[in-house]
Amino acid sequence: WENLIHPEDFDRVTNGFQQFTTEKPEDMLWVVEYRFQKADGSYALVSDRAFPVYDQQGKLVRIVGSIQDITEKREMETKLFTEKMQHQRMLAQAVLDTQEKEREVIGRELHDNVNQILSTSKLYLEVSEQDESKREEFVKMGIKNINDAINEVRSISRSLVPVALGDLGLI
């Protein structure tokens, strides 16, 4: 058995087994994973389990155990983990893409709409400073445009509120 343990695992496994057989283990079960050489010379990852059998005097008389090839199981776990991580990366990328598109839409709305309304309002107010005869008319148009800009910002803000917040409420 010892001659078939992979050289890199040998010390760890044999030292653990030696400790298991010389000390009375509390849980009475030895479990270890290591690489074990198969008949064709290749190595398999195995799970080795053993429990001691003692006589009336508490002397170790035998060890009963089994070795199970877990190579395929471990490969499948690794593959599943890799796929899960890939799926998580794809989800994260989708979230980032969605956020980026949302930011783009907000930026466009602010630049193309709100910015234009505010620029027009500023012009009205500048003209009202210079032309006293039409001051009241230009100030009113500026105030109307500022109200339009406020409503536009509110509309954009409402579109950013998650639907669940409206359904469930803040509490």
C-alpha cells in the first residue's frame, strides 16, 4: 500500500496513518485524500477511510478500511465550480452592461434635454437683464423652462427607482 502512494503525498499520508495507529483517536475514523498508483501506472485521487478494531485490553488488533477512487468526482466538482464562476462572471458583466446603458441613457437625457432647457432659461434671464421692456416676459419664460427642467429631472429620477421599492414600500 505505502509503495503505491504518490511521492508528494507519501510523508503526509504515512505520518497521518502512523499517528492514527499509535494514538487512540477520539473519532475512531481516519479519513485522508491522496494520489494512489493504479495498476496501469497512472495515479488516481482516492479517499481512504479506516477505523481501528481493539481487543478487550485496548490493544489494536486490526484496521478495517476502504479506498475509493474520487478522481472523476473531483474533476466534476472542479468543472462545476469553473462553470459556476464563469456564470457568476457573466452575470456580473450583464449587471455592469445594464448599469452602463442606464448611465448612458441618463447622460443623454441630461445633456440633450435638461441641459438645453437650462441653457435656454439662462439666455432668457440674460436677455431680461438687458431689455427692461421685455424683462417680465423673459423672466416668466425662464421660470417656465426651469420648472420644465425640474419636472424632467424628477421624471429621470423616478425611472431610476427600483420597481420593488414602489411595490413593497421603503419599510
